[in-house]
Amino acid sequence: MAHDAAPSHAALKRLRTRGGQLLVGEETVGQLVSRVGSTPLYAYDREAIRARVAELRGILPEDMHLHYALKANPMPGLVAWMAGLVDGFDVASAREMSVALAAGMPPSRVSFAGPGKSAAELLAAVEAGITLHAESEREVAILHELATGGRRPRLAIRVNPEFQLKSAGMKMGGGASQFGIDAERVPSVLRGLDLARVDFRGFHIFAGSQNLSAEAIAEAQSQTLALARRLAADAPAAIRELNIGGGLGIPYFPGEQPVDLAALKASLGKLAAQAREWLPGTRLIMELGRYLVGEAGYYICRILDRKESRGRTFLVTDGGLHHHLAASGNFGQAIRKNYPVVIGTRMAQEASERATVVGPLCTPLDLLADNMLLPPAAPGDLVVVLQSGAYGFTASPLGFLSHPEPLEVLV
């Protein structure tokens, strides 16, 4: 295993090897690439996903439902696998909705969130019978207009809370936001709902994501429940569903530690008990994406060239930022940090030299690992970027400089 400060990196501690090569599922990385036939590629380990869901089920209250957010990874094969593991899906586009329904998830267990839904998307979702998470008064008005010909749109209100998830990698509440309807405006929206035209389901309240602090997550969830209780006073019907979002992060960088699931179990138990008292009959939903699939993914590329330049070693690969924008540091990082990267074909060798891993693009931004301690590697070796199961393929500028797209495989 190779990485600066490797013992402190949680991602490296769970790796398995055979014959000096990284195992992806039950194949070595070399066997996988030979079978697939080309690089670069994304590989997703279905058993790792199953184990993560099972681990999470072990801490969730029995009456809390688990939904998967397709935005993290909408690969159809992966989504079909998830359909047998979780209780529902959340989508953020009409195309994601099609993938979710094709995977066999019942429409009643699919929700559609996201600002700026077009009228055509809203109509398609209504006709499919899924729940729309309305993010504006405009969307609420359109859903009322679509109540013709026997249609009665399923509607939940996405609320922009006055609080935020502390220490979150991405904050989605606590101030002005394109997401949801400001909490102080929700009561008037609720009073204007016509239950003869729309089927009011409840609320979606999500304050932030990519958080590793169980304490911060618990605090935000407690505030979420309290806000839902206050808003319920103006609701025209009982709150049948409360989507509390997720927020659970995964460790990407040295020194970061996974979320304390034991602490989270205790806080979720208290939350569920309060919900039964304050909002009896309400289905609590935890919606997660990255946490379920992020650690199960690997981005694999091949070294094409090894170059020495003024005292530095560069490993030039056939992958890069056009395939994995997040690993390049250009997807939300204020200060660039290296993702966990290994030489998958040299796992038994000592990390004894510093090298910079780059892609084939004509830009200095095309950087997968900067000055990392790695085993000596050569053309033909395989570089593997770990923690690549979420916001990888579809969150990257795949058309940049017109290189071929990577493959995706579920193993």
C-alpha cells in the first residue's frame, strides 16, 4: 500500500491484495483490466455496496426507511443492484427517473428533487406516479395545474432550513439558497395547497452533505425534526413522509476518520422515538448517495509514460480530470488535496519515490496525484484512484479535449 501518511488513511486499511496486486471484488486489477479489454475504467464492487447497506441497516431504527440518491452514481447496472437493497430512490432529473423506474423500483417509492425542474419534467414525473419535492412556489403552482384528467400529483415541500449542517463539506441550508422554499415562507404555501388537486406527502429537509461528525449530523437531524413539527401545524393533512436527507461522508484524505456509527445509532434511536411522539404515523426517510457507493468504486488507468523533469518524476496515464474531476481537485476543493491513489500492480513493493500522476490532457490542471510517495512504477502499470464510486463518471467533463469516455463495470 502506498500513500503519504498511509497508516492514517482509512481507505487504505480496508484494501485486499493477491499476488502483489490490488483486488477489486474477487479479481486482481490486472485480471479485471484484461477481461474488460481497455483502460481507463470505473469498477464498482457490488459486494462492498451490499455490505455497506447491511452495516447501515444495523444502526437504523426499524421504522426508518433508507433511500438511495441516484445523483451519486446513476450507472444503470449499479442502480438495478441497489433496487434490491434499499427502500426507495431519489432522482434529480428525468433521465435519472427513467433509470430508477427501469431498475424496478415502484413509482410510489421514488422522489424527484432539485431546483429548476422544467414543466415537461414535472409532467413526466406526475404521469409516472412519483413524488415531486417542490422547491419553489412556481413548482407548487404547476403541480396544481397538472391535476387534470384524473391526475393528482404527489407533492412534498422541500424546505430551506434556517440552520445548516456544521462542518459539512457542502452546506445546503442556513441562508439564501436555490434549494427548497425558505422555512418562514412554507406555512403560507401549505395553507394554499388544494388537496382536491394535489396529494400532499410531507417535507424534505436537507442541511448539508459530506460530514464525518456524528455529533454534527445528530444536531442537524434533531433541528430537522423540530422544524418539521413546527411546520406541521400549518399542513393541510398529516405528514406522511419526512425526508431528513443524509449528510454522512466518507474519508478521502489522510487523517480523516469514518463517521462513528455507534454514536449515530444512539442519536437516530432518540430521533425516531421523538418522531413517533411528535409526528405519529410519519415515515422517516434517510436519503444517502455517496455514503452507500463511494468507497465501493475504483478508477483505473494505465501508465503510458514515465518522465523526469528537473528533479521530479511524472507518471503520464491514459486517464485524467476529464474522467475524474473530483480527484483532480477541481470539484469543490478550495485547497487541492490528493485522493487516495495506489499503483494497483505493485501493492507489495515499498513506496520509495515521489511521483506526480497526470493525464494526457493539454492542461496543468490534469492532475491525479501530486508529489505522492509511491512504489517505483513504469509504463504498463495500473494506477488506481480509490473512493471513486460517487460523483466520478457523471460529475466529470467527459467531452473535454474529445478523448474517449471510460468504461463502467459492476463486479
